[in-house]
Amino acid sequence: MTWIDPTKLGDWYEAFSPSLSLYARQWVDAVAADDVVQDAFVQLMRQRSEPVHVKAWLFRVVRNGAISRTRSRRRRRRYELAVGQAGAAPFESRPDDLIDARLAASLLGELDGEQREAIVLRVWGGLSFDDVAATMGVSKATAFRRYEAGLNALRKRLETSCKTNTPTDSTSTRR
Amino acid sequence: MQDQHTDGFDLDPALNELASALGRLEPATPSGDRDAMLFELGRANGRRAARRVTWCTSLASVLLAVLVTVPVLRLLDTASHVSGQPSVASGPASDAKERSAMQSRVGAMDPPGARSDEPVVLVSSAPAPSSVFVLRQRVLRDGVDALPEASPSGLPTRNLRPGDNLIDRPTDRAPFERPRLFGPTTPGEPS
């Protein structure tokens, strides 16, 4: 018996599944990430009452499901390193993007796993720092520090990337 | 996607700009669409419900089997205790007159094809409680004289059936005299 309206479930799926799938891809590949997200919605459907904060609840369930799928620490580590470099692109490329989608995915993949998790939860999950901290199982201050450090690391890498590309551009301009 | 409030933490404006730029990137849509997901949800729910129904049916079957078996076993046990084994008592009647009288009494109960010389099968059962208690009272009041006479050979003089009157049978014995245990004895009597 379903206690949650299926229409609501469908709306939530449309709204949250892309960011949930992106979040799950930190631990598993794209196909498994979609399975994990679907399992999370099946679990949500089985709830007798609607969770207080559905989005945060879904992110926690997806995290647990994805981590349990990795089965071993080594495999988890391999996925963490490989994220953004293998499988389908995690972002949809659009012409009006301020940052190139593939570059962003690549840079995210180079980040520390905890920093990347905080950024994904905050930027694409749209969670508050309270929810980010609860999902990651750390304090709010720790969650903020990881988020800030991740963004700093991203900025530095973006600057490095721009500096690396600039001489090429200038050279081509000179020609 | 990212909201601008920082939950009480001060973030560098440059980092905020970077976060906003990152937030404009759209995560790739999962392979399944909304309808496919709802279909999968329904299927998973149906599978779960079917498992639950199967489990409930099995449980109900076991309970019903127990509920039916236990009373039947109890009934069988009680019946075996009450009836016991049928006992056969046979023996010659004391005389032809008594036999014919008894046959005339039990004739109505015999099956039509039964022979008169066949032993009568008596189902051993307790005598009617009223007779037993009346006999007991009489024995207490009148002594052992009130008991029915036993046959000399130890065999019953006739086949007894449930409901036979054991109390008002005529006796041809002299009344029993109680021995005097206390009191004066006559001079000629041995003590």
C-alpha cells in the first residue's frame, strides 16, 4: 500500500533524480547510480509517512545505497578516483554555461572525495549546511570547511587551467 | 540550484561566484524517465504485496490446520479413555427359566439375525451413577446383605446389561447377622 501520492513521487523524481544520480556517481558508475536512485525512490514509496525533509532524506538513502554497493574500500577508492573521467558525462553541456561542463567534471574528479561530496550536496543538491552535515555525518563547521576547501581547490585548478590555455591562445593570436 | 544564504558562515565572494557558476551546470538526467520509474515502483510494490499475501496465506493455513487437528486429537483421546476395550462375558444361565426370561428382556435389543446361543457382548461401562449410589447407601444402612448375590462359580448367573437392576434382585439367602463384637456374650457361645 502506498501512503505517498504517486504524483508527488513522480514530481520529486523529476526534480531530484539528476542531482541524486550525480551524487551517487561519486561511489558507483552511471548505470549503478541510476539503480541506486531508483532504489531510494522505492524506499521512499514504502514509507508510511512523508519524511520531514524529503530531499535530505533521499540524499542520505542514496549515499548509503551507493556506499553499500561498492562493497570494498578499494573498489570505493577506485570509483572516487575514476569519477568524472569514465562513463557518461555527469553534466549536460550547454552553450551558455560559464564553465565548460567537461572541464568542471574533470576538475571535480580530481578533488578530494569529502570535498567533492560537500560541493555536490551544496551546489547541485541545494541542501543547507545543516543537511549537508547530517548527510555526511559530520558537524556543520566541518561540512562548511570541506565545502570551502573544495571550492578553493577548484578555483586554483581553474586558474591553472586558464593559465595553461592562455599562452596557446596568445600564440595562436600572434600567428 | 544553490541558494545564496550561507547558514551563518562567511564565504569569500569569489568562491560564491564560482559556486553560482557551477550551479548553472545541469546534472545529466538519469537514463530512466518519470513513467519508467513509476512503473518500476509499482512493480516493486506489487512484488512486495504478493510476497506478503503468500506469507499470510501460509500462516493462515498452518493455523487452521492446528485449530482443526488439536480438537480432533483430543476427541479421539477422550473417546478411547471412555470406551476402552469391549469385554465379552459368557456363561451358562443358571437355569432355562432364567435364560428365557432374560432373552425375553433383551430380545428387543438384539439384532434380528442374532442367535440365542451366542455369547452376549457387553460393553464395559460404569453402572448408572444413581444405582451405584443407591446401592452404596443401602450397604451403609443395611450392611452387606443389601449386596446382590454372587454366583457360586464366580461367573455371572446371567449376562448383565447396562441398566439392569442390581438392587432389587430377590435373594434367597438368610439375612446376615452381624457379629456382636462388644457386649455380653451368652454362656454357651464361644467367645
